[in-house]
Amino acid sequence: MFAKARESGGARLGVVVSRKVAPRAVDRNHLKRLAREAFRGARHALGATDLVLMARRCPQRSGWGAVRAELASVISELAQRAG
């Protein structure tokens, strides 16, 4: 995940999940939905920050809960640093 502060405006999120990382469109879209869900929870605390999430590998289908928890923890940590 990359983060860069901006001068004004709200927080923005960009998510990149390549076909090489997750060959099935269902999995790519699921990763994007999880990232957006975690971002919405901490958006107000991030201030004027741009975040870019680049997926490096697709988890097993049974590991989606761990992905959700990790994303939430990373974004909340960034929010604490920003605030």
C-alpha cells in the first residue's frame, strides 16, 4: 500500500488487482470490495490522503476473513498516523 498526503480534499483510494495475481474476475472484484469496505470505515480519519493498494497475491477462498482484518488494520494504522 502506498500513501501520499494532499493539500486539500478528502481521502481517495485506488485498488490494483492484476489478472496475474487473481486470474478469476470474481476474486479480483472480491479483493476490491474488501479494500473499499475497509477504506470506508477510516475515510474520515485519513484527511486529505491518496491511498493505492496493489495486490501481490490472491488468498485462498477460505482466507477472506484474514484479508479483511489485515486491510482494516493497515488502513486504521495509516489513519492514526495521519491524525
